[in-house]
Amino acid sequence: MLGQAAFAQESQVSGLQATAKSSPTDPSAALALGRALRRAGHPVQALAELRRGIGVSAAHANLVELLVQLHWEVARTQVDRRDFAQAMTACQVLGKLPAAVAEGHACAAEAHLVWQRSTEALNETALALAKDPKCYEAKLAEGRAYEFAVDPSKAEASLRAAIALKSDAVDAHVALGRLLVRNGRHDEGVSELRRALQMDPNGPEALYELGVAVAPSAESVASLDHATRERPSFSDAWLALGNQQLASGRLIEARRSGDAALHADSSSVGPYILLGKVALADSRPEDAIHAGEAALKLVANSAPAKLLIADGNANKGELDLALEAYQAAWGLDHGDPTPLVHAAEACHAGGRDTSARAFGMKAAQEFPRWGPAWAVLGDALAAQGEKASAKDAYQKALAGEGPVDKDAVQRKLSKL
């Protein structure tokens, strides 16, 4: 196969372009460049180069394996674009090649996973493995399908089987690392992701997954930054990077990351939410509200967008509008205590401690381990002169989970 060229992306594109230009009749050069362009997030250029390679390979009847890889890359490019119809068409072409029937079914499984159709994907992997029990791509797709089907045990078994079939293939290591991290086996998952990066130091997927897994940390920021340099259109990596920059107060960098995420994917609410949070931190509540409204145009029931609008109105002093939006955000997502906590904080800041107490009590009842809920409840109780209850709330805030300014809470306790 193609060795390290198979793993190339943005940092190696220019070199591979020079190679392909100097060897215009070499289909392996076209494959290496096409794959690099795909992984760097340039699907249109990747398809053009891969199709050129397919045309060139017609003069090399003995390069069956290479032709299979070229068609695979065309299909993967369509999968990356989330174009199910074009991906299935490419898979059908692949499956008609000599000795590539199993690969055609494995490819179709990957196409079904574009729409998270795990049942259909597993049907295709079963057909692939019936043709070739040692088909690495089928085992990889099977593992990913079981992950979508929320069956982590089977997903892990399939991914480990894929690694056993082709231990030097990066994708299965990345998928296994992500699976383990998401299922509470953090250290094992991180080790697997590091193994993937040893094999492919510039792989955007592995860099992103590792960056998310070890966040927040300097290593995470470096890994995510590296991922965005290798794939400038990697919106999720830009968002993860921007949120860490925002948390550390680096507003200029966070805004730059948000803009890059929006440029990469303007159909998602994530970039608008990040840019809105940056605007709030930069004392631009009106811009935050506009960002939230833009997000709602894309997803009308977005709780983060409603929360952003609520925070913006609270910062402007429009408390009634803020409370309406906080209640809407809570109604859309009962798994997030933030709207209740922020509503309580806004009411306390506005001198409405009866309402602050009600919101704080609701947050503490719904999320009894959430420190910020107890902290704001303590503020409301202290303001109403209920010192014993406030002391108990502050102590629970100190013992709870989540972001709490423990020094500030301790000072409030001392005053009581």
C-alpha cells in the first residue's frame, strides 16, 4: 500500500500535489493526493483528483487493488460530505469491481451511517463478512454501527477485531479510543487515541478526539489547534478550541475560532452559540441576542440559543424578557441546570430575591449535586435574612459539583 502517504492531510498536500504533477500517469500519486485532500477537508478537489486517478488506472489493468482504493476514497469523500445518494452510488460502483464485493457492502454500511441507520448498516456488514470474514472495512463499519445502536460491548468487540485484521490502520484505533472515552473508560480511550497519533501524527480525527478527551488542558488546546491546521474546515474542532479559549478569557482568539467554525459550517447552531457567548463576555449583549436569534432560525427549539438570548437580555437589564427566555430554555432542556441558575442570579442581581429563591430552589431540587444552584440559592436566602438556611446552602455549594467560586462562597459563609 501507500505507507505514510495514506495518512497525509493539509500539511502534506503541497508536496503530494508536486508529486502528482510530476507523475501524471501514476494512479498511486493521484490516490495519495486525493486522500490527503479529502482528509484536509477539500472534497471537491479530492473528487477531481481521485476521478483522474481512476481514469489513469485504466491503462494499468494489473492494478486492481489500487483501483479499489481509488473508488473507496471517492465513496469516503461523499460520506464526508454527508451525501447519502452519491455515497451509495460510489459504493455500488466499488462493489462491481473484481474481488471487491465485500468492500462494496462495507462501503454501503458506511453510507447508511451518514443518516445513523445502524440496522441497515449492520445488514450490509453481515453481507460483507459473509463474502470475506477478514474484511477490515466491514469490521470497522460494524463497530461504528453498534456504537450508533448504543451497544458498546459489541462495538468494542468489532473494533478490536478490525484492529486485529489491520493493526496499522488508524481509523479503528480512533473509533475505539472515542468509544472507550465516551463510555467512561477515559484512560484506556486516551491511550488508544495516543496510539493512533503515533501512527498518524497529523491525523485531524485523532487530534480532535484526543483534544476533546483531555480538555480542559494545554495539551487539549494544542491538539485542537493542530487539528484545525490540518483541516481548516473542521468546524467541531474550531468550536471545541474556541470554547476553551473563551473559558480562559482569550476573547480575541475565541472569536476568531467562532468565525472559522461559522465559515466552515453556517448550517449549525454551534458557531452562533460560541460567538454569542464571546459577545456576552465582551460586554456586547445586543450581539449575543442577535447570535441567539440567528441560531433559532436554524433550530427553532434550540435551548442554548434561548439561553443566550436570556443572558443577553439579563445583561441589558431587561429582566422580564430574560426570565421569559430562561423559562423557555429550561422547558426545552430539563437536563441543563444553567437556565434556572442564571435566572436565579439575574433575579438576585435585580433585587427580586423571592423569585431568585424560587429559581434557586428548583435548580437545587432538580440537580442536588450542582454547586452553582446551591450557591445562588444561598445568596437569595441570605438576602432574605434566613441565615441558617443560607449557611446550609453555601456548605452544599462547597461540597457540590460544577464551577463554583469557592473563595467567594467561603467569604459569604464567614459573613453569616
